[in-house]
Amino acid sequence: MTPLCCKWKLGEALWDERSDGPNPGSCGLLPSFCPIKHLEESQAAVLPEALRGRGVDVGVAVVLQSVDRRVLLTRRAKNLSIFPNIWVPPGGHMEPDEQLLEAGLRELQEETGLRLEPGGFSWRMLGLWESVYPPMLSRGLPRRHHVVTYLLLLSTESHRQLQTRIQADESEVSAYAWLDPHVLECVAAVEDGAENLGRVPTNLPPTVQATELSRGSARPMELPTATFLNTAPAVGEDVERVSTGTRFALRLWLDTLARRDK
């Protein structure tokens, strides 16, 4: 991983946020295989003019932790133009003049139906991640480029209480799951490039309980734990997996748990 630390203006979004917890600042990472890092001049020259002039978009993703330490992940719908069928926290683009928390809460509500009221949560910034799609040059030249700000929202409700209020948008979300720290620790430890497809540590259950959306209804399902431990193939079609940026955010989240447990 390559460090990414900056004070910056992205597109038209210039922001200076303060949270009610310790803030690690505007520091983050980009993956070692980041297409922008490895893009050659000849490749950059053939990118569409609209893409070259677009700049870097700003995104916000919400790591929502319940009071019983479960984290909500959603599986992106298969018809989405970027990262389809990939597990991520709820999130999306920042609108002009939006603040980080405002954007995060809006995206959370739009994708999951969850509305968090003031006093029902606390929050802090976890870090920044440079995201490019496709995620590897072997799958084609970059089409979208974001810097994603990961926010940690600590709810005062249990995951079961929050679950009763979820009304996910099927056009954006095809499934969702509340994962516990033991599973998330293994997810966060996965490294792209490692040959670990289908390998589940013996201390984890073979399946994870999730909710799948189909034709306007939600149904419970058991999803193989191995799905969350998949890595991005270097070539060929992508597989259902947790995004690399999400694993980065989960490592930062696990650090917050360790500090609170001291």
C-alpha cells in the first residue's frame, strides 16, 4: 500500500471537517496495483477527453457499527456501472456544498432506508482511499476515479433493532449483512494477489447470515463465508467479494475497537 496524505481541493469540493471524536486527518492509502499509479503516458493519451477533464470525484462511505459491534455491509446491484456485485459499506457521491456527515447520512438513508437521528449515534472520520474503476489495468483503462472518505458511525441501537428499519433500494443494493468482529477481522486481513479463494479459517462459521433482495421482497439467506474472503482476480471477470477499499476501512475500524478495549 502507498500512503496518501493531503490537503486538497477535489473538483469543486473543498472541505474542512470536525467530528466529535479523535480525527486521524486527511490521510489514506491507495492499493499497490492502483491503475492511476501505473498508467503510462501513452495510455493516458487515449483516454476520452471527457474523462481526462473530469478530475477526481469525492465519495463518502459509512461504516455503520451497531452497539453490539456488528458492521453493515451491502452488496452492490449487478446492473451498476462500477463495482457491480461487490460488498461495500453504504455510500456514494458528495453533492455540491454538502458536508461529509450530511452526505454520509443521506447515502445511508437512500440505500438502506435507515435514518439516524441526532443523539442516536456518534461519528468520526476513519480515512481516505483512492478508488479507480476498473480496479486493475489488466481489466481496461480507468473509467472512474474517486477519493472515498470513510466515516465511522457508532449507533446506540443493536443490529437487530436497526435491521427492522432497513428498507434497501433494490436498484442499488442486492443484499446486505451484519458481520461480527471475528469475521471482519479475517476479511480485513485478506490481501489481493494472495491465493486464498475458498479458504475459510477454522474459527469462522462456513456461512454468514444475510438478506437478499429480489423483485421487491427481502428474504434471509446463508451466504458462504468464503465469499467475503475472495480477492480480485488479476485477469478476467471479477468475483463477488469485499472491495479492497472496504478492507482498508475495516482495518482502521478494528484499530478503533482495540483502542476502546484498552
